[in-house]
Amino acid sequence: MITKDPTFLKRQGANFLSLINDLKRNRKAAAQDLQVSLETIEKIIAGESDIPPGLIQRATEVWPVNRRDFMIMEDDCPEGVLVMRGEASEKSSRIFTRGGADYYEYRDTAMSKVAPFRPEWILELCTVEDNDPKNSSLRWNNGHFMHQFTMFVGPVNFYYIEENQKKVMVANTGDSMYITPFVPHTFATRQRQKGLILALTYGNKLLGDVQQEMSSLGGDIPGQFLLETRSRDAYFASLLQLQMAALSLSAEDLIVQTGLPADRVHRWIKGEAFPTPEEYGRLADRLNVNVYDLMPPDAFDPGVIVSYLSHSKPRRYFNCQIRELASIRYLPYSKALLLDVLEKAETFPFKVPLHQYCYNFGDVSVTLRWDWKGQTREVEVGPNDSVYVKPFVPHSFSPCAAKPASLLSLRIGGKGTGEPQRELSHIGKKNIQRIYQEYSLWYKEE
Ligand SMILES: [Fe+2]
């Protein structure tokens, strides 16, 4: 069931005000441009009425804006937590065939409009008798745009293509993997009806705004955003060239103005050498950027990460035992944990700075308790139930029986972490509300 968002019109009004502020239109000028009454504009901004049909069309004709600029996200999780019951998951069941045979049964699990992931419960309907990645009963996909994290439940084989070779991971409960977008893959079970996966796909930062901007720039422009990943030197060269081109700064001027040796600078630009920390500082000073902006990744990640639970060292965190599952360096805000909830929690040990999805894959229910605006709320999360928890919501899990409960916890940064977080922090605390909910004209009208 989708909860209706009580703040929708208010937030739509704030978005509208922010939009006309950016276009340097006050309410009267906006009304004139859009050929509507001042009262119409005021009601939209106050959140008292929806945007009338035709107004957005008119706006896209007279202003350099897109229809989507007027559309806002809905909050279907107004109390911080959203639960999907196992029975509701079961009702969403869809069986898809591949190559004429039933191949996967899909079921939805907890998903929110505000969260970046699309977690699915997928039962493998193809049973194999061997672990041969060339098994003829396998049906491969072509890979997909979304990142995929998967935790295995039961005896599942995960097949993937790496360096043009078909490979297999022979997995069991708690093992996990991460695959980069567009890596072809498939799954099968080694025991009929016993192998399933919790597949969590997500678009990370590229989904939505970035995708839209790239698509509308068109032609060969999107490809030119790619940085050179052949080596760390080459990656650094791409970043340096980008900053120089952004300033239209020649290599000669860079050499003269930094006093750095000409041969060093030329080799950097060609991707044949790497600066020392001291040279890094001088480059960053001249370009007026942070050293961070010129840094390549520490290492280039493989396309597929496979992680066996037996290799993950358990550690105690308050009332839980935690084991870390598959992760990859280039997605620093994507974490997957297996939580064994051992005993009753006395406090709220978790306050996760990321969007969180949990699936109860064991046979013991847990009580999820959380703090929402100073009030404690709780819900029971039974076997096969799943939940979504908003970032920074203090919460705890307690088992409902005298034995431990088992949860998969997947945490993803969404759009706000990383670069936007740095930008947000620079703008400062005082203005945070005006960023996400504009409430005033940009100047005083008197
Ligand atoms: Fe997939």
C-alpha cells in the first residue's frame, strides 16, 4: 500500500518558489509570464492548490525549464520506516520464462519512493546438476544499467562473464556478490525450489538527474565525460586536463605560474608520471581546487566481487553480531551487513547515515524500535518481512524469541552523500532548510 504524502502540496509550492527565484521572477512577474492570476501563483506557493494543467506547458514554452523541474518526489514513508509483509511480497509474485522454460520467480520486497534501491526476492527455477558455467540450461542476460548487490539464500550458483570468460560462484546462505552495471550474469539452484537470492539493484548517483542531463546533451558529449581508467597516472592526467580546460589554461602558463619543471608537467598531461605530495599542493593551489579533486582512485576495482560468508570475521556491535558482506571501493556509500540479533536491545544502537533496507531471512521475528521526532515507535518484522529505514533514524532490533534473529541490512547513500554532502556542508547549517524547502523570495519586497 502506498501512503499518501501529507506534505506534497507544501513541498511542491516550495519547489515552485525556488524555481521562480532561480529565474529571478517574483510572484507578479511569474503570473504575467504564465498568463494566470497572481492568486493562482500565491496558492501554489502556499501549498493550497495543485499546479493547474496547462501551467507547466506554458512555463516550458516561455522559460528555460523542463516539465520535470516542477515534479517533486513523494514521501511514502512519513514516519521514517516502511514495512512490507511476507504475504504482500508473495502476492506480487511474477514468474518469467527464459528460452521457453520458467526461469525466475520475482517478488517485491520493501521499496520506498524516497529510497534509491529496488530490492527483489528471486527464486531460481532453473536447477543444475553441475557447476559448469557452460551448462546449456542456463539463460544469460545482457547485463543491466543498475548496480547489483546479491545475497544468496540456499544453494545457488551465480554465473558471470569476466574478461570474456564464463565463471561460476558456488554460493550458500550468507554468501554475497556485487556486480558492476552491464556485466552479463545468470543464476541457478543446485537443489529444486531451495535456492533464492535477495537481489538489490540501484542506480546510485547516475540514475535520474545525471542520466537526464547526459541524454539531453546528446551526440558524443556524454562519452567525453569519461576519465581515463587505463592507469592511475592516466586518470590523474584526465583530471588535470579537465581543470586546465575548464580555465582555458595552457601547459606553458601552468609551468610558468607554478614554477614546476616543464618536463614534469608535460609528462603528467600525457599520463606518464604522478606528482609528489608537494607538487600536488602546488598544482591544486594554482588551479584553486582541493588536492582531492585531482586524485585518482587508490586502485581500480574489478567488475565482480564475490564474498564468502566464511571469510567474513564476525564482530560484536551492541546486541548484534555483524558480518560484512560484498562491497567495492568505488561505491564508498554502499554497505551490506549480515546482522545476527542476539539479545534484546536496551538503547538505539543504530543511526545509519545511509538509506537502509533490511530483510528478515531467518525464522525468528524481531521488534524494530525507532525514534521519530522524539517518540518511540515499534513494529514486528517477521520472517520474510522487509523494511526500509530513512537515513539517521535512531533504531534497534530485538529478537522476539530466545534465539537469535537474522537480518540482511543493505545501506545505500542515495543522492545526498559524497560530493553533494560536501557542498551542503559548505553552504552551512543556517541555510539547510532553504535548500530543500524554499520559503522566501530571494529579496525583500517593500
Ligand atoms: Fe541482475
